[in-house]
Amino acid sequence: VENIDLTLVSQSIQLMGFMIFIRWFVSLHQGIISGLEDQVWLNIFKIFINTLKFVGGLILVIFISTNILHFFIFQAIIGIVEFLILSFRTYSKFSNTTKANPTLKELRRIMPFALSVAYTSLIWMISSQFDKFLLSHYIPLKEYGYFALVVAIQGAVMQFSGPISRAILPRMVSQLSNNKKENMIDLYRKSTQLISIIIVSIVAIIAFFSYELLLSWTGNEEASLWASPILFWYVIGNAVLALKAFQYNMQYVYGDMKYQNISNTIYPLIALPTVYFSVIYYGAIGSAISWFILNTISFFVLSYLVHNRFVPGLHLKWLIKDILPVLITTSLFLLVLFSLKLDLEVLNRLETFINLLFIGSVLLVLNTLTYKFTREKVFMFISKKLQKVTL
């Protein structure tokens, strides 16, 4: 507001408010489409609409206008288009004989569950954004710009686990409601293995090669040196968070958010003062370490309680058989890798990125072969390809 006209700022914030309003209806229709297990179409549409939002927004800023109001107008238009397409798709999924009229009876039935989900979402939003709010005040703007790089990469980790969770939730609900609890548990465990493979492989490379990754991305040595130790703790914390999401999924499937509500009530009481003092005394690195520690403690406590509540006897199997193997494989891979004493600093930015991509791909393959479920899928895929080549 020191460099931009206040009227322009006010109009931009008004457009933000309008886009938030549109997003509510977009989320509602996305939930219906996901619930109908039409995720393939939904994911393709998300690719299309996000390309318009972000790539289109970038083109607008670079080639057409740097006026911030024009940017928000563009985003508001894309939001309206997104809502209209999703609305059309939603109602096209219902037959002409199907009535989808809202009733107070149905709203009353789901209200306790809906309010508990809303409560957990609100509390989590406050808790997860509190560190960013504090750091914007306690560190210089230049360093906060470096911190924004960490936030961008940190957030990207959750983009790999979120779609899988959204895909399995409707199926888990369907199986449990059809008295197929064993199938639901099997899907829960296999999806845990799948996300563990993906997340641990990605996070290991980002965390242990954080400096090289940041330098290859930005070309800024100062930013890379400042942000790399902070990225290490934040990205590992987000890996824990991705696994903690499974406890949310289990409670969601049973329609019982009791433990999540308790956790989200207690967590801020501990997290907010912890993060506050960490930021004041240690800055961004204190915030990062506290983020990791708080998520790790919450993960172990909540997973134990949720598993014992809904699927007694599952907890140790889930930790030892579904998560631990990929951690062991990754640790051994990193030990071998660092014993080779690779020197990536002699490479240029593109070569560094290609090498990191290759190392990450090798680790991903090794982790995929760790579990019987994914190993069988890989061998089946290779066998089919070989049969086609032979024919």
C-alpha cells in the first residue's frame, strides 16, 4: 500500500472476496463429482483450468498488463468459467428422473459431521498459516522472499498426496457402507504404501539436496544458502503431514471426527505459542524445526488413537509394514549415495536439475520394488509390454 493506489488495493481485495465466494460453489460441485467417482474427468478438468489460471496469468503479466487489477479480473473470470463447467457436469451426471432437491431433513442429518469438518478445516488453516504471518513481521522482506521459495516447494509435496486421498475416499466410503470392511482396510493400507513411496522419494531428494535444488531453480546462491536448512525441516514436516492425512481419511469414512476435533482443539494451544517463541528467538529455522516436531508428535499420537478406535490391531502393522520399509530403503540409498561423494557444484543449473531428477527416479523405482503390492503391479506392467513386443 506504500506504492500502489489504495483504490486499486481496495478493488483487488473486493475481487478476492468474490473469488472466495465462487470457490465455495466450485468446491461443492467438485465434492459431488468426486463422490460419484468421476475423478478422471475431474483431474483432466483441473489440469485445464489450472493451466488457464497460472500459465494464463503469467502470460497476462508478461505480455499484456502488469496492472494488479487486471490480474484479479482475469482470475475472477476464470473462476466463473470453472464454476459453470463444473455445475453443468454435476447436473449432467444425474438422470432426468433423479431429483436433487435440498431438504432440511438431509441437511440436519449431515450437519454435525459437516460442522466438525468445517471446524477442523478452520483451526488447521489458522495453525498452518500462523508461522507465515509471524515471519512476515519478524524477518526482513528480502528474507521473506526467500522464505516464499520454501513455502512453494513445501506446498508442492502435498500436491502429490492430495489427489490420491481424494480418489480413495469415495471408494473407502462405498466399501464400508456395503459391509466390505476388509476391502476398505486393504485399500487404506495399499494407498498408504503408494503415498509413502511417492512422498518419501520426493522429500528425500528435496531435503538432502535442498541447496542444490534451490540453486538450480533460482540461480541465487544467497537465497539458496539461506533457505536450504529451512526447507529441509519444512519439507520433512510436510511428509509427516501427508501420512497424518490418513488418520483424517479413516475418521471421515466412519463419519466420526471426534479425535480430529480434539486434536485440532489441543494442537493450536500447543503449536501457536511454540511457533511464536521459536520465531522470536530463532527466526525461520526455529519455525521450521517446530513445524516438524509438532507434526511428528501429532502424527504418532493421532494415528495410535484413530487406529485403536476404528480398526484395533492395525496400528503396528500399518507403521511397520506399510511405512517403515520405504524409510529403510531410502536411508540405505542415501547412505550409498553420500558415500560416493558426488560433487554437484561443478555442474551448471540445468545439469544439476537433471542429475537430481535422475537420482530421484532411481530412488522412486527402488522404493516401488519395496512393497509386494507395487512390485506385482510393476512386473505385471512389464510382462504386458513384453508380450506386446513379442507378438
